[in-house]
Amino acid sequence: MGLIRAIAGAAGGVLADQWKEFFYCEAIDKNVMVTKGIKRTKGNNNGNDNIISNGSGIAVADGQCMIIVEQGKIVEVCAEPGEFTYDTSTEPSIFAGKLGESIIATFKQIGKRFTYGGDTGKDQRIYYFNTKELIDNKFGTPNPVPFRVVDNKIGLDIDVALRCSGVYSYKITDPLLFYTNVCGNVSHDYRRDELDNTLKTEFIAALQPALATLSGMGLRPNEIIAHNGDLAEAMKKELSAKWSELRGLSVVSVALGSVTLPDEDAEIIKTAQKNAINMNPNMAAATLVSAQADAMKDAAKNPNGAMNGFVGVNMAQNMGGANVASLFAAGSQQATGWTCSCGAVNQGNFCTNCGTRKPDGAPTYKCNKCGWVPSDPHNPPKFCPQCGDPFNDEDRQ
């Protein structure tokens, strides 16, 4: 027994009137996942609703998948829109439509095949599945989710407590699995609210490993919202066993509305970022100059007299600490270093941040006047400390 595609427009034309029985489904409500097909008869209204006569017409609309169940077993599948004739003398058929080859493999595992001329079962039903995207499923994390923040450029590696909320959408991608493992022989409709609480709980449970995938990409918490596509793919992977392989469902999209951190965690990240700025000698010198300028302004306002205020500033400077001139000098020398692929600027032959070896081909230097060789032959000072001769292209080896 199988389905034979009818001529175009049969459901609304003369052929539809010739069918003694005609099965169809009105537009499926957005909150309905599965519904039983409606049987329209011509002349005889006393027939069994759970028997499909040979030659009956069956209509399938766009965004629907139709299955025929006989004695609790799936015997026909059709996910292509159109009108079809039910013929008991033909081999079972599968119209996979947009559902792809996976549904054919599922049918071979759980479907029931009949030989030509198989007898009609005592109980036959037609079900229609809503294969459109089921949207507006809201979620939020009731408890903080651990999220590891790693930034090798500034030496940051901490776990923060992250809260997030948003919406996700999903769809039925394998109606055969959904029927077999979820809804079974429903009498009329199977609605979303029968499954929503379970799906939401499993979705939130999968958030932590999915967010760990984004953490591995080097993302910071404030960057997660811009990577909704990556999060959706990570959620598909995490939910594949419970959703795709068990129920025939798949996550379509995830849209985060908010991502928040406790104030103390956010402050740790900001402090690390500020400290990283001063890892650059030039930036540290500029910060120190700005601080000294502010101190001098405050000293000028000293109620005991400007001179006393400036004396205090000089005493603080003479007690030690960083020297602006030396910082700028270090920054100038650092500018002659090499930049690693991780972003760190180095002077030696190996990166101080990730350990990568300096690329080959960089020139080495030796003073052509006295023979002095700098500790890092790739990065000489401007003048030789032994004889004072300036380093230039003539000193390149």
C-alpha cells in the first residue's frame, strides 16, 4: 500500500468530488504540534473514522508532514505539499520533502513495510505534523551559570557568575521519532504546552556547556550577544541526544536579550583591563604624567601654601617609584621589538606571553667599530654602550 500523487488541483476540482473519502488538515495553530486528520465522506457518513478506504484522497499542505499509522505502526510518510491517492495495491512510499534523507533512515528502523496487496488493518489513522519553526520560547537562568573568561593578552583567566535570558525557537525535523517517542496515538491534538516545561528545563541545563564552547573562542561576556548563531550551533550539539536523536526536534535559533554579571566580577575584569594598559611603558608613562599633573594642580591649591604642596610632591617622587623618562625610553626600545601572533610585543627570541619562537629572517646586529654584541642581537640600542657609535645598516650581520 502506498501513495500516488494526484493531478495538480485535484483537491479543489472534479477529482476531489469523485473521492469517497478525503482526508485533510486545516491550517495548524502555532501552539499545535500534531493533529489528527479530518475525514470528509461523500454519501456514507456511517463509516469508521479509523479506516482508510482504498482510493481515498489525502491532501498535504506546505509546512506539514503527514503519516499514516496502522495498528500503531507508521506505514506511510509524506512531507511534500500536494494531493495524493491511497492505493493498497502499491508499494509503500516516502515523500521526504524538505525533511531530507534522515527521515528515510528512520522509517526503515521503526516503520512497517507491507507487501503488494496487503490487507487493510483494523485501525488506521492519519496525523499531520506542524513542521514550521515554533518561535517565542522564553528562557532565563534561575541560577548563575559559570563562565570562564580568558584573555591571554592581559593574562586574565577567571570564572565569573553569568546570568542570561532570551528566546529560542525549535522545529520538528523528524516526525517519525516525535510520533514514536513523544505523542503516540493522540485522539486529536498534541499541543506545545504538554512539552514546553521539559524542553525549557533541558535547554537551560545545556546552556552551561554551550557557553563553555563560546568561552573557548575567547569571548568575553559582553560579546556573547553578538554570537547568537554560534550559541545556537553549540546548543544543537549539546541537545542532540535528547532532542534530535530521541524526539526528532532541533534548535533553530537562540536570541539572548541580556547577559549580566555580579558587580564584583565585572569590577575584576575592568581592573585587569586597566592594569593591562600600563603593561605598555608608553601608556604607563602617559598615565604617570597625567597623575603628576593632577597632583601639581592639587598642590597649587594647598591651604598651607603652594610651595609646601610642591615640596610634598617632590618628596613623593624622590622616595622612589617609576620615572617618566625611563618609561618613555623603555617604550621607545620596545617599539623596535617584534610582535607575536598572540599580540604581545617582545624583545627576545621567544614570546613572553605564549612562548612562540621569533620568526626566522630577522636581522642581527654587531657594532662594526668595537665588535660589541647586544644581549638581543635582533634589537640593538640606538648607540653602542662601549664606544658610543650609532647602530645603523652597516652594523647588520
